[in-house]
Amino acid sequence: MYALVGAGHPLARRRSVTLGRLAREPLVLLDLPLSREYFLDLYRKAGVEPVVDRRVSDPELLRSLVANGFGYTLANAKPIPTASVDGMPLVAIPVSGTTRALVAGLVRRAGAVPTLTAAAFADVCAAVLAPGLDA
């Protein structure tokens, strides 16, 4: 888990940050059904209440707001590229103490034979994302 902030944000030079520390800052929340619940649940489990300053449903608008100093957001992965669409830099800070992993999966219709591309994609996912897990 990462906190994304603009390069000028007071937390931008930290090596890590807790949800408790972040909760005092304005949060720009990705307001999509699964994302919203996932991120807000992290705060609930940590026993803190975030200051939701803005809710946006467009990921690029979210990145632009954060990069331009309107608050921070959370992300499950380090962003690539590390700038918003207007070229402003984003800084990814590891969030310490978060324990809830993101769950992902691949689905296909029973009895369907995957295409070579789909089979190759599933193999890469299994090798990269789930080493040691039942895929």
C-alpha cells in the first residue's frame, strides 16, 4: 500500500507513513464502489477516521489533484508513470501497518478452452502475482 502525494507535500520525503498520520491530512478518495469500500475499510480497521476532502471517480483527475497539492490518496501499487497527466510529479510513500491484501482473480466459463493469449496471460499472472499460492 502506498500514499501518493505531490512533491511539495510535507510528507513527501518520509520513508513510510501510517494511516493514523495520514488521517490528519485531506484525502482525495477514489470514489468507485469497490475502491471506496476497500480504502475506507483500511482506516476503520486501523481505528482512525480519514478527512475525505474530495471524492473523484476518474483516476487521472485523482492523480492530478494529488500531484497539484490538493491532498493525498492511497494506491495498491507504485504508480507508473510517476507524474500526473499535466507533468506534475507524484511521490509514493509506503504505508506501514496495512495488512489487508488486495484479492484478484481470473475467471473463465466452465468448459471453455482459453485462447493462447489468455492462457499465456494466466501463466504470467500465476508466476508474477501469486508465487507459492494455489492459482
